Amino acid sequence: MTDKRSVRVSKFLSRHLRHSPGRIGLRPDEAGWVAVEELLAACARAGLPITRAELDQVVAANDKRRFAFSDDGTRIRASQGHSIPVRLGLPPAVPPPVLYHGTARSALPAIEREGLRPMRRHDVHLSADPATALRVGARHGAPVVLRVDAAAMHADGREFRVSDNGVWLTAAVPPRYLRRLADAPPASRR
């Protein structure tokens, strides 16, 4: 499969497994799982036929590990980032002392007032390293990386979970736990 097709398939799967499964006739269970065979049939009906081999390749090769198969390989779901109601069943976890969040510079005034909120998603997404946060922020404009005092948040009783692909999740990050890193250099867009 070409890189261009792989990106197209990955974006299509992200859109429909995270945000709009009904548009292609899918009905995920409460944990976000859909049968692989149903997904493949729905993709074909929607005009993007995908083979099981292509699906396996997209799941295995995705650098962000956006998708996960069930242990028996018969079901698939997005690892995190849903705007549809799902319960991923992720247990609470003790975060590292510091986490990072990448955003657009234009969002800073609202973040300074209100902190980080999940917006259309279920949780705020945090990265374990500033480089990943920078890449995320660059998708939205001129990037800024925020340092999150996860140790203080956890000590104050805030809950964290970590998704199958290593993204840290929390309900919100109040402004007092945030510090802006030095202005990040422009990141190359992918």
C-alpha cells in the first residue's frame, strides 16, 4: 500500500471510529469496538474498499498507534480521541511528574483563563514528551507547548489514565498547573 493510500485509510478510520460511525452504518459497542468484518463492509459501501491485509498494515504501521485490535483480532477501535460516547475502560494511572500539551498559539488566551478543556472530546490529551506535543500543536497553527505539573495534579486528587497508544488522558487541566515552555520553533507539517 502506498503512503498516500495509508494516510487516506488512516484518516477515514479515525473519522468514523472516533467521531461519526453512523455515517457509514457502524454501531460501536459502549467501549468503541466494532467487528472488523462490519468495518470492512462499511468502508466498501462508503466508497473506500479496504482489504483485511491493508487494515492490518494501517494498524501496525501507524506511528501514533491510533487503532487497536481486540485480543482475538475480530474487533477494532480507536485508541482514544473519541467525540462519540465511549467507555474505554482504562484504569486510573499514576502519571509521570510532568506531561506536555501542544496547542496553537492563538488558543493561549483562552487556556490561560480556563485551562485545558476536552472541547469536543471526552478528555484532555497529554503527551509524555515535548517533541510529541510540538507535533500535535503544529497541526493547529503556530505551535506552543505547555508543561503540565501532573505530579501536583495527581497529588490534588485529579485522575489520569493512559490509552493503549501512550496518550495521557485527564478530564481537564486548570490554569494553575500549566506553564508555557519557551516558544517552540516552527514544526514541519506532515
